[in-house]
Amino acid sequence: MLNNKLYQTSIYFLFLIPFVFIIGIAVSETLVLLITLYFFYKNKNLEFYKNKIIIFLIFFSIYVAVNGYLQISDNLKYSSIFHIRYVFLSIAVFFILDGDKKILLFINNKFLKYLIVFLFFIFFDSFFQFFNGKNIFGFEIYQGRITGIFNNEAILGSFLIKLLPLVMLILILSNFDFKRKDIFLCFFLGLYFLTIYLAAGRVSFFLLLFFNIFIILLIKNLRKIYLISLGVMIFFIITFSFLKIGKSDPFGRIFVKSFNQITNHLFFELDPNYYKNKENLDLKKEIIDNIRVYSSDHQGHYVVAYELFKKNPFFGAGPKGFRFYCRKVDYAPPYPNAVCSTHPHNIAVQILSETGLVGFFFYFLSIFFIVLNILRSFKKRISTVDKNCFLLISAALFMNLFPFLPSGNFFNNWMSIINYYYIGFYLYYFKKIYEN
């Protein structure tokens, strides 16, 4: 089947989807459409639709469509109605990967060198901006953050952390010699991690730490490489911070600013004698009263989300209902300390407020299913390659659904594409491990 030119093209498009996002979301959407059309053109039976995971996803997309159609009265409803197209993306990815066992050879021959060159360019461009103040295209540091090729969009860290599981997957599938080339890989991953740090995306950085912990604990033959790479990143973080190297301050934004926002700036620029006149109980009460959930703005978003949830706890305010509500009140909600935005900036809060307990059931069941099958996979007699790939994709999905950090808009185009893209890989490896 690899001799089939149309199939080869579909493989190219499949692996290019996340990377072409640097050009624009419209390009990613176009590739999604093309491989989905390829699936409908080539698939002649209904076997894929009998998969229990796919049935689950279809039911969720139907719920999203009906909920949005009934509750949202402006143009925001249309994205909900067509949410099912992302399910077809997952099926198309599954279909292409399952189409020919020699696909691994194709990946080996075509992708790895281009991928490494592409990523080293991202690293070099980002470091150049960090040290010079402008990247090689003349884009300046944006609001104190390294953005590299993304210019005035501070999404470099988010882009790289969402790409990381796929990068590791391709390295494994390409038969990369982890033992003989461990020094190169430690250097490569050290730069990768450090670039995410320089981008100063707080969520991206903490997700990177989570991903590293996941790999170190669960994937034995990558443990040493990740520990060394993590050590390389920490060494340069300390060096850059101590010597005040660079044109931006990622340490200040990731750690100092986060601490100040969580404590509502209680400890920021206070009189040194402030605490001498405070009784212990008064000080404890003041600290507790000033604790915020991530920041005052984030907590304000959650106030709005909670009020929307209370109005309709079973079905929520509708997909993108948070934005719909904020449009109606001209982004000035009447609730005390409430702050409007386009979404609540937390995936669990968004699911609860926009799709209610019914939608949250789908969300909770998804996380439970992922964790359960991670544990079950260790009891299976499967190849190390298949197990590692399955664990990497599971980690990617768990990161994208992580409930305890701020997040992007769950129903955003890019977020939906990357989530369902990884679900397609998950379907493939789930079948290899549990159904074959």
C-alpha cells in the first residue's frame, strides 16, 4: 500500500498537521479536511464506527452539537454543530496508521532528519531572540516573552509542549538508537526543554515538568536520558537567572510573578517592618484571605463559570457559552469579583460551566479510561516499542486534559485538532495492545 501515491500523500499530511500550525491554523484545518476526505473516499465499511471509543466520541460530539444549538443564539453555535468533524479526524488518523504495517519504514526514511532540522531552527531562533532582543526575522520580544517565529503571539512554549509527545513518538518509530546516540539526544532534549522555559509560558513549563516525571517513572529506557536532559535545563536556568543573562526574565515570570499572583501580591514590596506589628493569627488570616486560585483574574473567571453552572448544572451554558454570556453583558458581569473573558481558562471548569454535569461525565470518564489503561498496559505482554508509544500518547492526552492548571479554550480549533489528533494515535495503539 505504501506504493500508492495517494496513501503516501495522506501520511505526509497526517504528520504535517501539528507542524504547519506555525504557518497558520487555516493550513492545519486544510490538512485535517484533506485526510478526513481521504478516509471517506477509501473506507468502504463500517468497522471503524463499531469501535467503543469512537462511539463514545460520537455521542459526546452529538451532545455538544445539540447543547450548543439549543442554548447559543449567535454564530458561536456553528462550531458546536460541526464539532463532530474532529471525531472524523481521529478516525482518519486511525485509518491511515492502520493501513499498512510498513508505515514505520516510511516514517524512518522521510521524517526524522527534517524534524530535527526544523526543531533546531526553532531552538536557534528562540535563543537568538533571547540574547539579541530580536529573532532572525526581526521579531522583537513580545511583552517580556520569547515568541520566536510566532512574533506577537506568546504560544511558543504551548506549541512545543504539545509537540513533544509526537517528537518522541517519531524518534521511537524511526528506530533511533537511544543508546549509541544518547549524548546527542540529551543535548537535543536539553535545548528543547530550555526553549520551553525561555518562552516563559507558566502552564507550558509546569506541563513539561509533569511530562518529565511521567517519562521518568513509567518509561524505563528513557529514564536516564530525561534525567540528564532535565539536569541540563536546570543548570542553564540557574546560570541564566544568577548571571542575569538574556533580554527577558523567564524565571521572574514563571516563579516570582506566579507566587505574587497566587498571594495577591501580599508579599510584594511590603514595608520590612510590616510583619513586626502583626499578631500570628492576624497574619495567618491575612495570608489565607489573599490566596487566589492562580491569580485574581483566573479566580474572577471561575466566579463567572460557577454562576453559569448554578443556572443550569446538568447541561451548562452551552459550548462556548462562557463567551456567549460575556458578549451579552459586554464583558462586565454583575457578580462581585467576576472577570469576563472568552473562556474560563481551566478545562475542568469550562466543561462544567459550558456542558454541565452531563459533559463533565464524558470528561471524567475519559481521564479515568486513560489512567486505567496506563496501569493495565504494564500487565500486557507487548513489545517495548508499542508500550512506549502507547504511554507517550496517553501522556499527551492526559496533559491536554489536565484539570489542575490553567488551560486554553477546550473548544478552540487548534486545541480540538491537537486533542483529536492524538486520540487517533491512541486508537491505533489501543487496538495493537488490547484488541490484537
